[in-house]
Amino acid sequence: MKVRIDEIPPEGLFLDLKEDGNRLFTNETFPRFEEKITSHLELHPVGQSITLAGDLQARLLLQCSRCLEEFKLPLDSDFNLEYRSVSEISEGGEVQLKVDEMDVQYYKEGAIDLDEVIMGQISEGIPFKPLCKESCRGLCLKCGENLNQKSCGCVTETVDPRLAKLKDMLQKEDSD
């Protein structure tokens, strides 16, 4: 959904949205969504800029990076963004940004794409390494058993690679 800048009244535009996250993230295996993303957005013109304040709630279905099981992650996010016209950027060549411009977003063709705003906020809320729980034990390195569900009988002896030669020497002495 796009909002035209010239259609935002001076007192602001207030929107309550329910979006299908699976529609927004069509090419992705994860995240998937258990229910619609709900968001409340307020857009206000401030001089040549537009401020966008909002909140969103979603229930994501992610894959644990340790045990590969699917789990639910609730996401509740508040955000404030500032938008300026892309025409403010000088054409051609490099532009050095000022510190107060680092968090500025830019709109083009006179509209802000709210789907991009929502997708950006969802993407920021997804952990780099999602875990079903902090204490997730993952998969057995030998047989692949999910160690959260049951222990396997695999012997996992870990030897510091720096001491592996010493272990070999000790085993060789014992056999002599």
C-alpha cells in the first residue's frame, strides 16, 4: 500500500492496518506468519519531511538455528521514521551525510510504500540466529537426533585440536 505525500492532511493521517505477512514475504521460506500483522501508523507533514510513528504486532513462525524445529516468535515493535524526498539528494557524485541524516528514509515518486515500512520493521525484529529457546541443545553432530526431545547413544568425545597429537602419543604408549 502506498500513501501519496500530497494526500496527507496537515493534521496528519492515521491508519490501522492488517496485512498478510505471507503476501509481503512471498519469496521467503521463513518467516511465515501465524496471523495477520497488525499496525497503527501516524504520518505527519513537518516542513519538507514526513514523520511516521507506528507500532506493529505479529506472530512469526521461524526455524530454530540449532534444532531446526519451527517455533513461534511474537513481535511487538514501536518505531519512528523520518522521510524526505529523494530529490533532496544531489544528483551525480557522492554525498556526505550529516549525523542527523543517518536515520532518514527517502521516498520517491511522491509516495511512501507502507509495505516496505512494515517489511523493514519485521526484518529488524527477526534475530540473526533465531532460537526456539535459549537452552536449545540442538542436533547430535553424529546421528542428527534432536537433543531437546531425547538423548542419543552417540559418544561425543571432544578433544582440543591443539592436544590431538598428544592424545595420539599417549594412546601409542599405552599400546606398546
